[in-house]
Amino acid sequence: MKKNWIDREVKIRAGVEKFYNHISSAENINELQNVMNDLLKIVYQCAPLENNRANKGLKVFEIYNAKNTSREQKVKEQINKRIQKSWQDYIPQFKLLRVRGYSWQKISDYALNKYNVKVSRETLRKVIQNV
């Protein structure tokens, strides 16, 4: 099992959501066309017909999520990387693990091993069931 599959899935889902938000917020046909052209550029770059990889469609949204960020957002992301993160920053990853059938204890162990944050299984259970 790859060690970064959960992080990749979160990025891909965020890319799809970002694309949806860009499409929804387009006020006219020109803005809509610009959003679609941005996505098509990435598709042509990552997913040519010669590329037989099964995950090429997913890679498109992963790149879309990373590419279409403003300069201010990039600075904020760099600052956030340097700040000590808590277990609450990883709730989307924990929800995905729970959907995939991981027990609360295994998710707690995963958080400690992967993200170096300590959280009890009971805390995870209470928070994720309420979310």
C-alpha cells in the first residue's frame, strides 16, 4: 500500500470541489470558457491518448487543485506548513479512513505514525460522528 494514497485522495477531492466552485461562480460565458480552458490545458498535458495509466484522470484534478491557487494562498500554505498542526487539521483524512472500514484505534495509530499527532480513539469517534 502506498503511504500517500490518503493525502492524494484528499487533494483530488479538493481539486474536483475547486473546479465545481469555479464553474458555479462564473458570471458569464467568457469566465466559464476560461475555467474550462484551464482544465483542458491540464488534461492535454497529463492525459494524452498514448498515456495508458489508469489514474490519469485523477492526476488532472490533483494538478488543478495545486495549480489554480493565488499568490496569497500559496504564502498562507507555506506559513501553515511551518506551524505545528493538530489532529483536527486531518479530520478529512480520518473520515476517509473510517469510510474505508478502519477501526477508531487503527485511525488513532495511523495519526501517530503518519502525522505525528496523538489523538485518542474516543475523541476521534465523538468528533467524526458529529461532523
